[in-house]
Amino acid sequence: MFGFLFKRAERNAPQPVIAPQAALRAEARQVSDQARQQELQQAQGLADEAAAVAFILQSGFADARLCAAQLVQSQAGLEQVLQACRNTDRRVAKLMQGRLDGARQQQLIAGRAAASVAQARRLQQEQQLMPNQVAELDRGWDAKDVPAELQQQFSQLRAMLADRLATQADLQRSAIGALAGVRALHQQIKTATVAEQESQQQLDALESQMAACTSHAEAQTLPRHLEAEFAQEAQALRKLLSDLQQHQSALQVRSDLLASWETSGETLTSDTLKAGWSALPKLPPALLDDSLEQRYQALLKQHAVVAPSKPQKIRVSVAVAEAGERPHIDEALDGLEKALEDGALQVAMDFDKTLRAIDFKQHKPSAMQNSRLVQARAELTRLQGWARWGGNVSREELTKAAQELPQQALAPAELAKKIGSLRARWKSLDVSSGPAPKALWEGFDSACTSAYAPVAAHFQQQAEQRQINQGNARALIDEVQQYAQAALTTEQLANTAQDWKTIAQFCQQKQQAWKNLGPINRSEKKTLDGSFASAIQTLLAPLAQQQAGEIARREQLIAEAAQLQANQRQHGIADRVKELQQRWQEQAKALPLPRQDEQELWLRFRSACDTIFAQRKEAASSADAERRDNLRLREEQCAALEAALTQPEAELPKILQQAQQEWAHGGQVPRAVQAQVEARFQAALGALQERLEQGRRQAALAQADALRDKLVLCQQIEAVITAAEIPTEADWRNRWQLLPRLAPAFEKVVAARFERALQNGSGYAATLESQRPLLQQELLRAEILAGIDSPPALSRERLQLQVEVLQASLKAGGAARNIEQQLLHICDLPAAMDEATLQRLLQLVGQARPAADKAAGQKNTPVSRGK
């Protein structure tokens, strides 16, 4: 209250200007902005990375550090800046970490790309390039973010590899085409659809083509069997051409001989003809020419000795039978000719058998039928010869295939299948091409038997293994029966402490062991399966009863979990769910259920628990939303309080009180920003209170000046009265009216003193003189209460009065007069005073100011700071 009292001399002296906190903050902010701008300009002017790193390490402004960080690119610089700013500047640290991660990622990509390029170079140097190697190279290559140099190298190498693969593919197609061409030419020669000379030329061209393939740089990529098969096919074809050439020569000799016989004028006998014909080179049946044979038979008939014919009796019954059989001969002949025309050798042979079954002695065919039959059988003989020759070639190929089977390292099952297929094809050749030569059959059978040896050993091993598995199955059944007898006696069944978990595990293990036994003989499998099922059922039946009870208990746990409510905080819903889960685990360990039941019950139980946790999560989300809303409201309150600094000073106390009340009744905010929001509110509150304090200090200063002026005016008018002068009331009142009003207590006392002085009643001057000692005593008492020094001449009086003040304070307790009341009493005491007394009074008022300011500060301290 006495903060406005100052010495009169201090009023004219220059007073220190106390800047408000907002002004100080504005000035500090201005200085900080200037420094920031300077450092930003310095950061923008940096030339190299080293200077940028040094600047970042010593800079105190985040924006300047971020600007300088744009120049840091090397790994060492990035790591140094990251280490320095990891806990101080998140943006710079994040930028450095991102660049380091990007550099590491780029190094990783470049490393993988370099490895792919190296792999491509190795493949390019490989003598034998495989397509799967190139495919693996393509799978390992990722062109994203790869350096341009590595990308170009890989593209060039990949193109070279593609060219090699294309060359290999063309080479393989050419070799396969040559092999196919030889085989086609072989077939054409067999069917006599190509001339011998043309065949020789084609064979030479194909051999040249295969030679070019085998001499190519990529010849190693060719399948190994192509060259060998081509050589075999070409050799067989050349042998066939040689045989055909020899046969053609033999046919020409036969034709020339027949021509000489036919033109000869000599008499020839059948014996001569037969001897000459037999002396000719033998021909394979397939190459016999029917026309030559017919010419030879005609010559034999022409030069044969005709014997006298005996008369034959023609019976009526024979004629009738001949008439009935002739239609059958015509049908068989038609079928034979049609089959020969279609190339159906087997059908033709069947018709020939039908014709041979007809007795031609009793049913003699006509001349036309006989001619047709001779021609058809000649054609059939020719086709059979070709079929036998082709069949023997095919049998040789089958024998070769059987001999190559052991080198193929096939699985026993596949090997047995291939051997069976080869034997089936051999049998089919017996039907279509006639029986095979004995030597050829023995070679084929020996090759198949030799190739089948691993299969036989494998099957023998499987049979032995089935016997072993059968013994293991019986042992397993005996083990289950013994365990059932030991575990399920009458006494143990009545025992409630029976370890059903052990029984369940035993059943599961034995059932799994039975499944893993392996194959068993079919004759025993059904009996053993029944015995095992009967033995295991003795354990599964009581176990199923126990599991049914366990399922009921699990259902109870599910029901309890479904009845829980997520908002039951008073009962600890989380602890309750954990308790149910623990009970579930304990029961699951005590007695396992069948997998399907266990899975179904667990899914239901987990669904019930997840529902509770989902509700809790939803409630937590609602609480988080509420905290965010509260945070928004508190931020709005802080913003409103910060904006209130511009409001009129008269409205500030109301705003301050309302803000404190709203803040106290506000809800909770997110814990992460609670301290930050609280600090912001306290800062805004402090700024508002500082403005109020500043206004109060300015008002107190104005009041002190006004009080000083009024006290001086009172002292001046009292001095005039003491000097026996009559004051002019109008002048004094005008001067009084120009001065501002004081606080009510002091205004009342000083105004009353001023009015008494103006009235200047009788004896007032004497009163002023008479109260001079009293004023001195009251000033001395006030100096004692204020704890300031008194004039040295008054030391004895001060000591005596000090004892009295102490005694009075001890007697009165809290009711003793304080310095404020003492000063108010002095202001109300009209007394004449000299200059020294006036200076003591002013000094007393100056010393009383700090105590008054401290009291005023405690009075204006806010009652509540909020939550």
C-alpha cells in the first residue's frame, strides 16, 4: 500500500524505467531474429562441405543448421553431423539419417548390380551356356536405381548372352532337323518313294549339315545323343542303300536271264530252268519281284512235260458244294485285295488264312479267281517280307534301348515301366511282323533281364521291408494292449487323479506311429488295421468321456468371457480376461482335446476375448478423442489469454479470474503435451499478471507523487501559519484541486489536515508548535518500526523508545501498530517541522516502499494455477 511513497527529492531525480516483461520478450525476440537472419545468410553463403559441417556444429539456430546441412553429402560428414545433432536438432538428424540410408541403399543396389555384371561376365566366358543360368541371372537383376555405367555393362553382356542362346537354339534345331531328315529319308527308302541317287545326295547333304553343327563353337551345348543317333541312322541308311543296290543288280540279272530264255530258240526243260534259276543270288523275300516270278512260272509251264489226264467223275453233290463256296471265295478275295490296297497287313493275313482254309480240290476257283489270288498272295508276300525286315530293324532298336537302360539311372518304378513297355512292343511286332529270329530274341531278353535286375532287387527289398513293417505293426498292437490293461484297471478308473493327458498323448503318438509304419502285405493289412483299431479304442472310449467333460468346462470359460463387459473398471476387466486365459491354458495343458474341437473352441474363446479388447480399445480411442478435444479447448484458452494482453487494463482482472476458473474445470489432455500446454498457460498467465503489476506500480507511483505534492502543500500552508501569515484560501484550494486524488485512507487524512490548516482556527499555530515534540517522537517510533537509522543526537531517546515499542508489541501481540498505521498517524498529525524533520519523514516513506511492494505482490499472487 505504501509503494507509492517516495522522497520528494527522488521525484525530480530521473527514475529507472521498469520495462514490462512483454517488451523485454519482444526486444529479445527482435535480437534473436536478427541473429537468426545473420546466420541464415552465413549458411547460404557457405561454399564447401567442410565449412558447412563446422557451421552446423557451432550454430545455435535450427533453420541455419538445416540450410547448411543441404551441402553435406559425404558419408563422413553425414555421420559427424548426425552424431552431433541426434538429440538436439531432429530435422537435421532426420535429413542426415535419410541421406545415409539412401547412400547405403544405393551402395547395396550397386553391389548387387556389380555382382550381376560379374556373373554375366562369368557366363559369357563359360564354354557351355545353359538357359537356366541366364534365367537365374535375369531373376537376380533389378534395374531400379542402378548406376548408368553398370546398367550399360549389364545390357551389353545380356545382349551377348542372348545372342549365344539364340545361336545355340538355331544349332540345336539344325542338328535335330538333320536327325529327323535322316529318319524320314530312311522311311522313304523303305516305302520306295524316293530314287536311290536322290537318296544318296540327300544323305550327303544331311551329313554335311550335322558335320557343320558338330564343328560349331557352341557344339558342346548340343544334346550328346544327337550325334550318336545321327551316326547310327546314317550308317544304317548307307547299309540299306548298299543292300538295295546289290538287290537291284540281282534283279537285273534275273530279268536278263528270263529275257534270254524267252528269246532263246533252244529247247529248254524244266530241270534246266530250275537249275539256272536256283544258281542266281538269293534275294530277301521283301525284294522279290512278282512279275519276274510269274515269267519264271510261265516258262516252267511252257517247257513242262504234259502227262495224260485221268477222267474224273463229277458228282452232283460236288457241283452243288462248289456253287455254294464260290461266293465265299469272292468275298475273301475282295477283302484281301482291299486290305492290301490299304496296307492293312494283319487284315490281309486273316483273309489269306480264310482262303487257305477252303479246300480248292473240291471247290476249284475259276481262272479269274486264281489269277487274282496269285497276284494278291504275291503282293502279300512282298509286304510280309518288308514287314519282317522292318520288324527286325525295330527289334534291333528295342534291343539297343534295353541295353541302354542301365546307364540312364532311372528310378526302379520307371525302369520297370520302361522294360514292360519294351516287351509289349516286342510282342506287338510278333503279331504284325512275324516271329523274331532266335538270336535276336535271346539278345533282347538278356538285355531286359539285365536291366530288370535292379528292379527285382528293389522289389525284393520292398517285400522284406513289408515283412519288417508287419512285425512292427504286431509289436505296436501288443504295446497298446499292454498299456491299456495297465492304465485302465478298475481301481485306476475310479481314481480321479488319473493322468488323462498322458493317455491322450500315448494314443496320439501310437496313432501317428501306425500311420508311419509303411506298406504292409495286402493279405494282412485289413486284419492288422482291425486289431489296432480295437486295441486303441479301449483307450479312446474313456478318454472321449473325459474330453466331453473338458469341452463342457471350456464352454463355461467361453460363456464367462462373453459375459464380461469392457467398462467394468471397478472389477479389473483386463485382469479378469488374463485370468480366464490362464485358466484356459492350464486346462489345455491338463487334457488336450481333438484338434478340430480344440481349434473350434479356441477360436470362439479368442473371439470373445478379442471383443472385450476391441471394446476397450474403442473406449480408449474415445478417451483419446476426448483428450484431444480438451487439448484443443486448452489451446484456445491459452490463445485467448495471450490475446487478452491487448485488452483494457480494467478488464484484465475479470479475464484473469475467468481463465483460472475455466482452466481449473478443464479436462485431461494427452500426457505427451500436458507439460507443454501447462507451461504455455502459465506463461500467458504470468504475462497478464505482469501487466497488472505494471499497471499497479504505475498507479502507485502516480499516487505517491500526488501524496508527496499534497503533503508538501500541507507543510507549506502550515509553515505559513506558523510564520503568523494569513493564507489565501482561493490560491491554496486551486493548487489543491490541481493535484490528483489519493487512496481513500490517505485522501481522508490529508484532506482533513488541509482543511484544518485552511480554517486556521484559534490556537492552530500554537497547536502546530506544541505538537512538534510529539511529531519527533512519532517519527522516531516509525524509524524503529521501519528498521532505519535515526539522527545520532537522538540515540538515547531511540534506545528508550525501542524498549517501549518492544514491550508494547509483546503485550499487544498481533494488535500492535505496524509501520503502515504509524505512517498514517504521522500524516494525520499537524505539527511544525523544519527541513531536517521533513527529510526524515521522506526517508521513512522511502524505506517503507519495499515492504509495501512485497505485500502488494503477495496479495496479487493468483490463487490457483490450474490442473
